[in-house]
Amino acid sequence: MTYEWLILGAVLIVALLPMIKWVRRLLWAFTIAFVGMMLIHMQHNPGEATLALGAMGGGLMFARPIRRMVLGGML
């Protein structure tokens, strides 16, 4: 497992666990670090870096609807 997949997994966990507010606040720090890492990685393997950035963008796009579904089911 590479470090890119670990960071992507962390973003998905943050999207699924909205009750932990301090972890959710770190989402943007993870995002900025991941994007920077992928921009550097793009020099060596552009296909892999583009795929990871697309997956990250999709995860961020669906973070709010997933949070609403999880919280809606609990309330």
C-alpha cells in the first residue's frame, strides 16, 4: 500500500465519520498535502497522479452528502 492510498483512505474516513469534528477540520490539511504530493508525483507518473487527484476530488464532492446521510440516519 502506498502513501497516496493511505491519505485517500484518511479522506474517506473523514467523510464517513462526521461526529469527530477535529478530524473533519483536518480534512483540508490532508487535501492540501495530498494535492501537493500528487503535483510532485505527476513529474514521474502523470497517469497515476491524475487518477489519484480525480479520486480525491470525487471524495470531496461526496463528503457532504455522505455526512448528511449518516447524520440523518442517526437523528
